Amino acid sequence: MKCTHRANPLNASDGGLYCTLHGSRFDLDGNVVAEPATQPLKKYPVVVNNSLIQISI
């Protein structure tokens, strides 16, 4: 979970993800809701099967 603006780690909140360095904000789908970031977060396919979570990267 790194900001697409300057690769700073993101923090999670109830409303989404945010960067403490420059203030970029992302919704829970990874879309930009506040700049300076302009690119959405990368998404990875996830499959949940019983207690197994598989993330394809």
C-alpha cells in the first residue's frame, strides 16, 4: 500500500486510504479522491476459498 504520487506508505481509515506525506486520498477501491496523486492504486486479483486467501501478483 504505497501512494502513487511518491510511494509513501498509506494509512487506512474507515473511509479509505490516505498518505500522510502529501495528503493524497484513495477510496477503498483504490481510486484517487484527493490529489496530488493522479493514478489509482494497483489492484490484484484475490480469491477466497474457505480459510485460504490467494492474491495473484
